[in-house]
Amino acid sequence: MGGALIVLETVFNVVALVLAPVAIVQSLGTVSLVIAVLLTALSARQSPSPDTSATSPGPVTRRLLLAVTLVVASVTVFVVAASQHMEASPASDRAAAVLAGGLIALSAVGALVARSRLGHTPRVLAAGVLFGGVASGTHVVGVLLLAGDGLPPAAWAVGTGLAPASAVGVWLVQTAYARGSAASVLAGLTVVDPITAVLIGGMVLGEFGTVPPGALALLALSGAGALWGVTLLAESRPGTRPTPTSPVMSAPADNMEGARGEGVPAHP
């Protein structure tokens, strides 16, 4: 069922990217973290841990409700303000060429990160940037197809770059899951993907060309509010409390001998 929902989400996302500016569509993805946190909180309340010695996840707290409210309100303000001044017009040949080159370069860098010994956070950041680029490329190709004028060579290059960028992005996400918590992966992607799409939409595709300074300030303020809310959500996510560490295991190395000398059993 999870796989079927992913396929359905992808179809809806592609359709939305064709019908609206990429900055608006990808910003709405921030709500996914809100839904994930609320579902996890509900599941934690209904399914207590059978291990009575383990610390069970707490209920929905005021901090969690504040984070959810902040994200929903910030994203709503961003989308409403942006929709008044942004239009999904076909990308120019120059913009499409820049995006095509960016997708190829990002795919190469992402593959290097995936094969490297870098830790969890660089993989999440690289995957978020790649998926933001993939969303922007899908938007460019879809809008040009909908216009009915055919695809110029630069747009064909963008379409060709979508496959490796998507594959490398999925590869990075899987390796990120293997090296860190699922909560931090979801939180990181939820922030980096929309930010990348907004930057590409404004700097490459020219979607922010008609936005007045006052609206830009409102967009920046609401974006900062959403970022703050996502950070609170990642910290408040139920069921991700760290396991308590033994005092002996957390003691400094130079105190280990003294601890053993006082009869404290050494842990393997």
C-alpha cells in the first residue's frame, strides 16, 4: 500500500507541477512532515510498547501543536502570497539549458556523495537538492508539452537529465536511511527540496520576476517560519527519543580505569 501511495503521489505531483509554478507546488510538500508527525503521535498513543522497561513515546505536546500550527500557517501564507504574483510560463531556451546542465552536474556530485564515506547529513542535503532540481525539470518539460509547441533541444536535454537525477536521489535517500534516523531524513528533505525548487524557480525560471518587494519580504518571512516549524517538528517527533547510555559507557576514557578500580563492572 505504501508503494501504491508513492506512485499515486508521483502522478499528482507531476500534474500539479504542470499546472502551477514549481515554487508553490514544492512548498506544499512541507505539509507531509506535519502529517507524518501527527500519524506517528496517534500511533504511539494507540500502540503502547510491550516492553515495560522502555520509555514509551509521549502524547501530543504543546510544542508539537505549536510546530504543526507554525508550519501550516507559514506554508499557507507563502502559497497565497506567491500565487498572487507568480505564473507558470514556458521556460526560455536559455533557462532550460541552464537547468539541464545543472541536473547533469548535480547527478554527478550526488553519485560521488553516495559512493563516499560522508555521513548522514551530506546525503540528506544532496538528495534534497537533487529532488528540488527534478521537480523543476518536470515542471519545465510539462509546461512546454502543455503549450503544444513541441520541445526544443534544451527541453529534451532537461527530460534526459531527469532519469539519472531521480535515480541518484533515490540512491542517496536509501544510504541516508542506512546512516541515520528516518525522522531526520524526512525533515531534511522537507526543507531542502522546496528551498531548492524556490531558488531555481526564481533565479533560473524567472517565476519571481513580477513580485513586488513587499511580497518578497512576506515570502521570506513565511519561509523562515516554515523552516523554524519543521525544525521543531523534527525535534518533537514522537518515538525518536535516544536510548539512555550507561554511565560507565559515557564516562571519559581517562576515567575508565578509575571506574573499574572502584568495582564498577566493565561493559563489553
